[in-house]
Amino acid sequence: MGSARASPESSREGRVPPRPKLTSKWGKVDLAPPAPKRNEHSLWSRLGFLLTWLNGVEHKADIAVVGGGFGGALMAMVARRLGRSVVLIERGTHPRFAIGESSTPLASLLLQQLAEEHDLPQLLPFRRWGEWQREYPGIGCGLKRGFSFFHHTLGQAFSDDERRRNQLLVAASPRDEVADTHWFRADFDAHFANEAQRLGVEYFDQTELTSVDEQSDGVTLAGRRNGEPVTFRADFVIDATGPRGWLHRTLGLAKRELPLMPATSGLFAHFKNVGAWPNPAGAPYPVESAAVHHVFDGGWVWVLRFNNGITSAGVAATRQRADELGLAEGVLGWQRLLAKLPTLAEQFAAAEPVDGFVFAPELSFCSGQITGERWAMLPSSAGFVDPLLSTGFPLTLLGIQRLAKLLGGGIDRAEYERRTVAELGQVSRLVGALYASMGDFELFAALTQVYFAAVSFSETAHRLGKPELAESFLLCDHPEFGPATREICESVVRLSKRDETLAKIRDVIEPFNVAGLADPAKHNWYPAVANDLFAAAAKLGSSADKIREMLLREQLL
Ligand SMILES: Cc1cc2nc3c(=O)[nH]c(=O)nc-3n(C[C@H](O)[C@H](O)[C@H](O)COP(=O)(O)OP(=O)(O)OC[C@H]3O[C@@H](n4cnc5c(N)ncnc54)[C@H](O)[C@@H]3O)c2cc1C
């Protein structure tokens, strides 16, 4: 069994220290430009040589992307397709462990849109389980047919009644072929970094940047690669290094408070030999082919299965609950948690962590500034709320879409900053309200319907070619849905007027409910049924025929 590892960096989460280097095949080996014809006796050439020796080689590009995870690599590919020269700078090497694995229908659609808009057909198979299995069988993947929630009372075995009051199953797709996926990030990110290089992105791994110097005509980044000094000169820098990332720390930026979100900590690992969670007869999809959430008062556990024998599992909990459980102690904290969740303990009885636990003392974060004259952070560097509801990927992909527009002059920095902050804020309110209701599963399940209504409405509107109906994540900019969601979340966190809030949730989501949600007759099981969409066509300003046409075109029927 492994033990907790904490990062030496102040409040940054304790990431898994770099694994033994497996390969540096994505590292750019030939860094030196062709040898200049130098007059050995010229003073200038000697001075030039001295400067190069002191500062290392300077690499020039239109765009420098810092952070070579899938977000940075995809941003780099899109910038290349926009005709820019790009350097992609990564501190570590691929393949490497990364957390954040579960995709969603909206994230899959955003990935598809980016691939289509920017002529990246090689990325299309990653939008769906079936295509992925055929085209990239060697890249680890999990089948995600929906979102499964089970509510536990600490210290008791999981149990439920005939009305299924302790579970919620929301299908995201009607069958495996078109289902969403969990991305096994070691394989997935390595593949994306490789693809970026195939498009002409210059990739520098094992590069630790130490300074940034923003001038009127460009930005200079300096650091060391394999112990040697190296500098990069770019017109614009995009930070894709994750929360509390490189620019936030190097520029000494302030933090921004995330509304309604309690302080939380996380503990997670990859496991092998994880047992099965029982699959109830008649469930709308196999409950484990999903993002599985085990919710308890003050926290929740995720379980994501991959097709390579690995299961990703972890817990996110309020600081108070995390301290009570001693999560900072890694494996001991995990064992204490399982002792209070006996049914989950059975599932993990034979499980072994593959590479030790990571403890993240402070999960949520938001940078006080996310753009500058010549730089911008991806949403995944600008902030992070919680793994709950898998909001990280859609926010990252929306950010890449918007930065592509920003590079083309379609939107300005202020608009990018406003939208990113507004969306992180709305996620924070909703997740904060979900934390406040983790002890009251009826309220928790009702609140999740706000999320499911917003994302299913948005996905369908985009697939129908009506993006103007759903321009912001969780419809946070929508004049009615946005403010109403904020009010609901505030009243949940204030613990006021519970029954009125439940009624309000039903009213608020009704005009956006295209997926047959919030229906008491379904007893918390929501299959993906095309008839629900046909019946809700008018809410999208469409018709059942148009929706059928779209479903056939997208191979979803
Ligand atoms: C516990 C947890 C669970 C999550 N679960 C989900 C989920 O299920 N679904 C979901 O949608 N989102 C989830 N997320 C969010 C998700 O992880 C992010 O949205 C996603 O990782 C963003 O990818 P990225 O490539 O932009 O950044 P990252 O994955 O953070 O990659 C950043 C890269 O930058 C590199 N780097 C860091 N510092 C430097 C530096 N100074 N110089 C150069 N390179 C550097 C790192 O080595 C790394 O390769 C989760 C997050 C956490 C913390």
C-alpha cells in the first residue's frame, strides 16, 4: 500500500512526483539551430557566443503554450491550425500520471466542435466510446454511460427502498457505441502532445521556467531544460499548467474567492483489483459504466473504471470532514473513510493502489487575474472548483474555443476573462450548494437536476445549430436561468426554505428540461430517451422532425 505524498510547493496539491522516466520520445532532441557561419575572430560573434552560452538558445514563436497536458497540447494544435508558430513547454515528461478523467456529453461535443472547426479529424474518435475503441485501442479509456449517485449514511451499509431514495441514475447516452468516456490521462495526454508535434508544434519537455518578462513587443520566458539555460520569445503566452499554475505563481497574482464553495480537500489514487458495485436489475445502464459518485454528509467518493484494469478513485470532502478522517495521512485516511462506508469497503477489499495516494489539501482555487496584455490562462489554470459533475473538461474546452477566437480577434481579453470568471463562479455556487445538501439526498438529487437540465439543453441547442440559445456554461449568462440558479444555490447554502427551494428548482428548470428530468414517477432513474427530446422540441424553438434529423445526422438514434 502506498502512502500520501505532498508537494513541497506551498498550497499546491501534492501531485505524484515524476515517475521514473519511461521515454523522452516526445521531447525535442535537436534543439540547436543550424550552426551559424561565424567569423571566429569577430568580436560580435564572440559576444554572441558568450550571450548564447549564458542565456541558452532562444526559441521564437508566435504563441508559447506553457503546460503540456491535453489542454495545452490541444490549444497548441488549434493555434497551429490558425497559422501560428507555437512552442509547447512542459515541465515533466509523457507519459505521466494526471488526475481529472471523466468526460461528459457536452465536453465530448466541444471536443468534436474543436476538431471540426480547426481541421483536426484525427481527434474526432475521442468524442465517443465506439470510435475510440476502433481507432485508438491502445489508449486507455473508460465507458461512461451516465452519472450514478449512491447516498450513504456514515457508519452504515448502503441500503435503499423501493422508491430508490438513496440513488440517482442519469443516463447520458442510449448505448455504448455513442457513449462518453473516461480519459486515461497518461496515454491520452501523451497522444495529444505527440499529435501537436505532428502538426509542427515545437515541444520542449523537462523544461522548468523561472521567469517571465512582458514587454511591449513580446514576452520572454526563461528557464532551464535538462540543466541548460533556455529562453523563449513569443507574441502571446497561454498558461495551461493547471490551478495555482506557473503564471499565477510567477506573477505573484492574488486569489479570487469562489462563491458559496466551502474549503475542501481531496485524496486520490489509481487502483487495481477493485471489485464490483452491485448492478440493480432494470437500471437504465450498467451502473458502473459511469462516473460513480458515493455521496455522504460532508463529501463524496468517485470511482471511474478504465478498460486497462485500472480504476481511478478518490474522495473530496469539506475541510472539517477531511480533518476528522485524517485524509492527509494518505492510505490511513482512505482506510478510515472505507471503515465508515462498509459497502464501499467491500468493493475495495482486494484493491491495491498502483502508485500511492495524492493528497490535495486545498482543492478549489481561482486566480484573481486570468489575462494580461500578452497572456491568458486556460480556464483549467484560472481556477478549479471540484471534481463533482466533471466540469473541468467542458470549461477547459470552452476556454480553448474562446482563446481561438481571441487569437483571431473575434473577442477581446476582457470578454474572455468575464466569461471564464462567470462560469467558474456559477460552478462554484452549484457545487457549494451540493456540498451543503450532501446530508439531505432529496435536496442534493433535486439540485443536480439544475446541472442536468442546463447541460442537456445546451448540448441539444448546439447540436441543432442554435448556439445562441446556450452560449455560457450552465446557462449562467441566461437572463432567467442564470440568476434563478444563483438564488437557489444561495438559499440551499443558507439552509432556508427547503420545500420552497425544491418547488423552485422544478419551476426554474421546466423551460429548459428537454430530458424528462425531475419526474417523481421515475424514482430517480432517468434513461436517455429520444421521446423526451421530441416532446420538448418547442423549448428549443424546434420540431420533433428537426430533432429526429439531428439525432440521425449525429448517429445518436
Ligand atoms: C481530483 C480532481 C479530479 C478531477 N476530475 C475531473 C473529472 O472527472 N472530469 C473533468 O472534466 N475534470 C476533472 N478535473 C479537472 C481536470 O483535471 C482539468 O480540467 C484538466 O486536467 C485540465 O487539463 P489541462 O491539460 O489543462 O491541465 P493539467 O492536467 O493540470 O496539466 C497541466 C500540465 O502542465 C504541466 N506543468 C505544471 N506546471 C508547469 C510549469 N511550471 N512549467 C511547465 N509545465 C508545467 C504539468 O506537468 C501538466 O502536464 C479534476 C481535477 C481534480 C483536481
